[in-house]
Amino acid sequence: MTRKQKRLSVIAGGLAFLGAATGLTFYALGQKASYFYMPADLTTASLQPGQRIRLGGLVEKGTVERGQGATVAFSVTDNQKDVKVSYTGILPDLFREGQGVITEGSFDANGVFVADSVLAKHDENYMPKDVADRLKAEGVWEESKSE
Amino acid sequence: MLFWVIAAILTLGASLAVLLPLAGGSKGASSSGDHDLEVYRDQLSELDRDAARGLIQPAEATEARAEIARRILRLDNAEVGGEASARRASVAARLVATAAVLVVPIVSWGLYSQLGSPDLPSQPLSERLAKNPADSSVDELVARAEAHLAANPSDGRGWDVLAPVYLRMQRFSDAAAAYRNAIRLDGDSADRQAGLGEAIASAAGGIVSADAQDAFEAALKLDPANAKASFYLAVALAQEGRGQEAVTAWQAMLGKLSPDSPWRSAVEQALAKSGSPEIASGSTANGPGAGDIDAASAMSPADREAMINTMVAGLDDKLRQNPRDAEGWMRLVRSYVVLGKADQARDALGRAIAVFGADSDEAKKFTAFAASLGLTATE
Amino acid sequence: MVETGHFALVLAFALSLVQTIVPLFGARLNNQRLMAVGGPVAVSGFALTALSFVALASAYASSDFSVASVWENSHSLQPLIYKITGTWGNHEGSMLLWVLILTFFGSLVAAFGSNLPATLRANVLAVQGAIGAAFFLFILATSNPFTRLNPAPIEGRDLNPILQDLGLAVHPPLLYLGYVGFSICFSFSVAALIEGRIDASWARWVRPWTLVAWMFLTGGIAMGSYWAYYELGWGGFWFWDPVENASFMPWLAGTALLHSAIVMEKRSALKIWTLLLAILTFSLSLLGTFLVRSGVLTSVHAFATDPTRGIFILCILTLFIGGSLALFALRASRLTAGGLFHPISREGALVLNNLFLTTATATVFVGTLYPLAVEAFSADKISVGAPFFNLTFGPLMVPLLVMVPFGPLLAWKRGDVFAAAQRLMVAFAAALLVTLVTALFIDGASVFAALGVGLAVWLILGALTDLAVKSGFGNVATGIMVRRLLGLPRSVFGTAFAHLGLGLTTLGIVGTLCFGTEKILSMHAGETVELSGHTLRFVGLYPAQGPNYSEDRGRFELIGASGSAIGEMSSAKRFYPVRQMTTTESGIKTLWFSQLYLSLGDEGKDGSVVVRLWWKPLVTLIWGGGLVMMAGAAMSLMDRRLRVGAPSRRRRQASAVTSAGLP
């Protein structure tokens, strides 16, 4: 190979590498990014059981039930619809009824949302940002009226 | 004054940092070409050291040496021109220098006069607490007591003194904790139990919860004549919808209270309220803490009404946010009736029924409750 | 005292303006006096910023609630240590720390840069001054830590309880030392672009600064990861949280810079690329500051959510990143390209390293910012979490890690990959053996787990092979070998240690992820639980009172084989009344390199408590590896060859004499 050919092949190799990396990145974004839903969206969104999503809303009052062991069941609501969630693990310190949460997981065959993570922020007036934005947009919740 | 002296010294120092180099003599500087040459020489000697140590193969060392030599050659080629433009810019330089020296004091004093509060001294907490108690505000006295109790947490008397102060300051959960500490350390007393009950109830917005009720009952056991405990237990009855029993309890209280008791007027007020269809609405049972009531009684009627209106509005908002609170809805409906806002009361009733569904038990309870207030739901 | 600090801050801003403009004009006009202003101004700017910082810290230490930021973030009952660390545990104070470090580094350039060419030094200081001026203005305009309250409240609102921790005391300063350290590399790059030439001493200066910044950033990230691990009570060490990514991107780019700076220093090649990389690395540091400080992200760190701040930082970001990249586009073609090399050579290996690292940086960048972009341009909200990064970042890292041991064994300019492979045979055989043993003899080991362990062993032994080969192990007598080993340049040790640390971290990650076990259950006092061969007995819940919190502490006993207690563990639920917040204090027991980790959940009605228990094999190696990497960077820094980068004083005077002869 001449020097020019060599250089070209190095550049081509580099480009192929970058192309592959870009392709992989966008494939991964399509496959692995999880969308955020509120309960009311779920009727319009078509979800397969097992598809990972993030579900956000308020923990409905009076729905938190502690099952055997560390399994907890509760409903997440946006004051229009509510969704039953089951979660095994330790709830975050600021998990409370009436507070905003974001859960991540997927629906099982019975339509129960099985969460593998539950997020509630470490702050007293916290409402997860996604949830707050949506509730505000729908006029359900306004800022600094939590008391 | 001291501050201005320090500020002036700092400004002077900063200006000197600009001024001195400008006034200083021009130091001889090497051209960058010389500089690079030195770096390459260093690299050459480093290379020799590496080669001597056997870190680099002789062949590689020769190649590297040739490489550095090439760089030095390239350097010589590049070293052309440059030195010419030195003098002609001295006017511009002088302008920049003058501006620079002026910028420091002008920007700093100008900006500080906008942002700073030069008259405000530092106020370390320890100094503020060391002041003569007579000059201290209530807040400062409380802080002093807190500091004392933080150091001596087993001083039961201290907690006992602090607890009612917290209650007056509307720091209800602190008050409850302080009463608990006092009870734990200095033992039970009717006053402490009653205070604890009041703190818990006030923290819950006036609702006499089971915890509060326990405390009041404990107080009555220790002192059957404790007025605060009797009063609140009657309030609890009223809140449970047992209005008649509450009235009986209050009337019994009136009989026992001495004529100059401060509780007399509270009881009379409660009784007066309970005479109307709804029960005890103006009393503590309506939601505000004891402190709010104290504040309300010291207000002009117009202010008081405004305050009550805000509280009711607050409750309304809370229910919009957390609608599944049957007791809250009943309080809201009742409050609107008391305020004479029948339309809003009806609206609230409608919303309450909508939340739980028209067929639910709660809805029936609401309708019955509203009827007892003389209100009918108009669809 | 407080107002003195405030005044000093304003004065430091004024000086930073002078530092930006005067040396820049000086370099332009070739005026020695104007250029000479840069040094003293940089040093006094640092002194004033330090005075300002001390004033703020003493306001925190003495609970001076007439200062708004003290009132918002402190409490008189807090232990003194957290009062002081609270100085930078909030937005205003941490920005002051940021500029303190910036001016400190600037003053170091001023103090030790006397051997730099005058124009380069002046330009570097001017760029530093510009960054400083922008951030001083940001602080004074949007986040002034010296805003006063009159009358002063008597009690503060307490520091966020999860930030009341020693880990937090150390994490931000380390991280900032890293972020801001890259500003020096950035300033050198921009100065080179302004001058239109890259000085030979450029790489010699940039490399140690990259090392310093990289070392602190490594420490800051490791510390932050450990803090999140034990403080948040979730037992995870890395969440791919946008804020973590914000610090990880400059680290990846900085690692690439570290390697390309070597090529540039040794071989004068990759000049333009290194320069671009230096600009990008600091840009990513600024982006990190923006992401954390503007509150655009939802995360534990976003305690500052003020849109004016976000917009202000965005302007700074645009100005510096856009400006430097535009300058790069204009001037890069003027810079001379460096020497040539064969693709298979040390240089080639480092280029490959750069290719992988920058691509990895890009994937993290996309994963971090894509959700923001989607949210900005459509109504959808998405989140990109671990699954994305596992799929993109993982495949990029694995081949890079496989290639790491080859790099240092290849010769400059033209290397022999087969010779290098031969030397690595022992390491390869050992890694293969470990892989097979893991796959065959450890229960529950997947193929991936076994390969992961093998990869880690390969990295560790590869790093040791490098040292062995360079000291002539096996070829010369032991005595000579030891002497040679000790005589090796420190930077060789630095490389070996950094790669060794990488191997240890890999081992820790693989161990924890692939062999870790966990159990969640509800326990009554007196019950025992068994996890991966460790038996714990729950002794009971005990209430306790701290200085500014109350807690329920769950005590556990570690039961030995004989049935008696051999150790204690405890985890607590803490309640901070001032903020009405509950936090979980996790219980950790370190057994060799592994840890038992337990975290307390809610108390049930029947008096039972939910307990989450993890067995995390080799987990401490994750951060231990980070420490070893830092040690490697420190050794490299101490290499005296880095310090002879510029002419010594004696020679310099000689050259000054020769140049004095010119008109």
C-alpha cells in the first residue's frame, strides 16, 4: 500500500467506527429510553405488557397497603385515572400519601404496574418535576399550595 | 468606620497591584524562539539520560534525536520578523494603563455601593445571645433557651418553661416535643398533658386526634378540674358530630368554672355557636390552631373575617389537591354556611359528592350533614 | 467581617476585569509593562477571593443569620464541622468556592509561570481573568452569598440533612478542583490560538495541569459515588444520573486529553487535536456546572432552581464555548501539524484511546442531553437510564479496556504489536485461567461475569507486566532489576498505577454487579437473616437524640460460625424537625474488600421493620481503584522531567543577555 492508501484506510476505519457508534447510540435511544406517562395517558398509549415506562402521579390517599414481607401496593393517580402499582423494596424516605412520585417498571398481564424503582425527592415540598409540570399544565395542582 | 478603613486599604492594595508593574522597568525578555530552543535542548538531554539508562533502544534514540533536530531546524525558519511593532503602540498602551488603574476603585466602590450593606455589622449568634436578656426579643430568648437545652437536654424544667412559649409562637410540633420531654423528665402533670394535647391538636389544624384525646384524658385523670382538657374533649365530641353531648359537657364545665376563669368566655362562645344549627364552628374545632384564635380575638371584625376567609380558602385548595378527605369536605361545607355563603357551600357539597360518587356512603353522609345545616344540594 | 468579605469580592471582580484586558492588550502591543500587570493582579485577585471566602465561612461558623445564605442553609444546633462545610453545601457558597479555586490556579500560573514566554503568559492570564470576570459577575448579579437580612432571624433553616455529611464536605471541592483545573488547559489553548502558534513549552505545561485536574476530578467522582452509595441508602454506586454524567463527561474527555498530551509532548504530533480536546474538556466542565447549577435537571443536586441563574450560566457557556471554538475554526489552520507516525505505535495506540474515549464521551453526552432536547421540542418526556448506557457505553469501554495493557508496551513511532503480545502472554494466560475458574467453580457466575473478572485481572496484570518489562524482569539479575525498577521514571509508575487502578475499579464493579446478592424482608427483634454466608440478628430498634435530629436506630449483630456475635451493624431512620425531613442512615460492615450493607425501611404495625440487606463483594475496590488512579496521577506529577519543561533560570539569564544585545 502506498502512504496515501494507508492514510485513507485509517480514515475509513475511523469513520466506520464512528458510524457504528452513532448507529448503536440511536438504536439504544429508540430501544432503551423510557417514556414518561401519567395515568390518564395510559388509555391512549398502546403499551405491551413488559414495556418499560416511567409512571408518575400522586400517591392516592388511603391506597397504600403493605403486603407480606416488603411488598407494598398503592395507587398512583392524576385525579382523573388511577393505576395500581406494586413494588417490593424500601420506599424512599419521603414517600407519603398525597405526594408526587415517579415509578419505573412495566405492566404485568393483569394490568398491575410492577415497579422496580420508586422515586420521591428528598425535599419537603417536593413534587417530581415531570409530575409537577403535568399537573400544572392540567390545572390540578398549583405551586405553593401544598399547605 | 473600621469597615471603611479596611475597604480603603484593600482598594489601595488592589490598585497598587495594577500600578506597580505598570510603573516598573521593562524586564529583558527572551524572544519565544530562544525559549523553544531551551525546551528542545532539555528534551535532548532527557533523551540522552533515557538512552544511557537503557530505557530506549539505541536505534530509537537516534531516530528521536533526529526528530528533535528537525524541530529545531524548523524553529530557525520560523524565526523571522516580529520585533518591529514595539514602539508605535505606546500611546495606546498608556491609555490602557490609565484605564486599568482607574477601573479598580471605580468599579469596586460603584458596585459595592449598589450591593453592599456597609452599616450592618456582623451578628454572630453567640454575641446576640450574650446580650442582656432585657434587650432581647422573644425570638432571641427562645433561641437562648434552646441553646441551653441543647447543652442540657435532661433539664425537665427548661422544657416545661419552653413548651407553652412554643405554643404561643405556633411552633406546635416543637411544643409537643417539649411537653413530651417535660413529661418524660419531670413526670406527669395535668397541665403538661393538657398542653401536649393542645399542641398535638393545633399541629393537626385544630382536629382533636386520638393522640390528643389520650393526652387530655390523661390530664383529666390527674386533675378532674382541668379546664383546658375538659374544653377540648368537648370540642372532640363536637367534631365527631355528637353536638348534644358536647353542649352538655360545656354546660357542665360552666357550672364548675370559677367566675374569673379565662375559660369561661371560651366556653360561652362555644355554647353560643352550638346554639345555631351547626355545632362549634367558630371554635377551635374549625381548623385554626389556638394561636390563630388568639390572634383572631385580638383583631378588628373586618380583619377577623378576612383571616377566616383566607383559612377557608386554604382548606378549599387543600381539598382540590387531596379530594378524598371526607372530614375536610364537611368542615368546608360547614364553614361556608357559617360565613353565609350558601352558594359556595352548595358548590362544595356538590364537589364532595362528585369525588366519592353519588351512591357512596360518604355522599349520603354529606347530604345528611348538609341537611342538618339547613342546606340542600341543588343539582 | 461579612461586609469586608463582600467588598473583597467586588474588588476581586474589578481586578479580574483588569486581568482580562490589560495583559491581552500588552501581548497585542508587545508591551512588557502591560503584560507584567497580569501576574500581580492574578495573585491579589486570589488573595481577595480567599478573604471573601474566609469571611463567608466565618459567618457560617458563627451562625450569623444576618447573612441570607447562612440563614437558608445553616442551623445553630448543627455540629461545627457541618456549619463550616455548609459554606459550600449551597449554591451561593459553592460558586464562591468555584471562583476561589479558579483564582488560585490563575495565581499559580502567575507565580510559577515566570519561565513561560511573556506573551503566552499574558494571554493565559487574560483568558483566566475573563473566565473569572464572568463568574464573579454571575455571583454578584444572581447568587450573592453576602446578601443581608435586617432584622436578622434568630434561627436558620438548616442544611439539607442529606448534605450534612463528611463525604459532602470533600466531594464538591475535589470536583471543582478538577473542573477548574481544566480551565488552565483551556486558557493555554485559547492563548495558543490567539498567538497563532503552539509553543514548545505548551505541552509541558498543559500535561501537568491536565494531570492535576484529572487527579482531583477522579477523586471527586469517586467521593461523590461513595457518598451516594452510603448516604442515599439505595446501595448503588452509580446511577447514570444526569448530574453524575455531568462530572463524568469532563473526566472521559480529560482522560483522552491526558493521553493525547503525552503524544504532543513527546512527539509534537496531534497538536491541533490536543488543543481542541483541551477546549472541549473545559467546555464539558462548564456544561457540568450549568447542568447542576441551573436546575434544568431533576435530581438530588438540583437545589438551585432559579431561571435567571440558568440563563446567565447559559450565556457564559455560549460565550466561552462558542468563542473558543470560533477562534479554533479561524486559527487552527495556521498551526503547524506535527510529526508522522506508523498506525501501530505508541502514538497509534493513544490515538485509538482518544477515539474510544471521545466517542464514549459523545454517547454519554447524547444520553444526558437527549431527554432535554426531546422535552424542549416536543411534549414527550423520556428518561434515559442505565439500560441505554449499558448498551452504548459498555461496548465502547470493553475493547478499550482490552487494549489498555498493549499501549505502554508499544514503542514510539513504530511499534511491534507481536512483541508486545508476547510480553503479555503471562498476563493473558492468568486472565484466561481466572475466567475459567470463575465460570466453572463459582456458583451463579454467568459467562459475562467470568469474562468481566478475567478482563479486570488482565488489566491488573497488564499494568504490572509493564513495570516488569521496563525493569528487565527475567532478562537481568534480580539486583539489577530492582535497581532498574527504582530508577524508572516516575511517570512510568504513574501510568502503571493508573492502569492498575482502572483494573481494580473494573474488578469492583464486576464483583458487585455480578456476584452481589440482596434480600428484602420484614424482621422482628430477635430474628436472624442469612445472606451469602453471613448471618445477622436484628437486636431491636432504639430511639436516640442527635444534635439536630432524632432517630430510630436499628441494631444488628453479625453472628459468627460459633453462634456468638462477632460484630455489630446499625442503620437508622433520622428525622430532622427543622426541615421536617426523614433520612436513612445505612449500616455498612466492611469485610476485606467486600461489604455488607443494610438499610432500614418502614416500621410495620406489628412492630416489625422492613430491612433491605445487600452483600456487595469487592465493592470497596471501585473507589479503591479510584484512589490508586489518583496515586498514579500524583506520581506522574512528581516526575522531575515534567518540571524541566522550561529553561532553568541560569540558562534563561544567559539567553536574556544574548537578546539584550538586540535593539
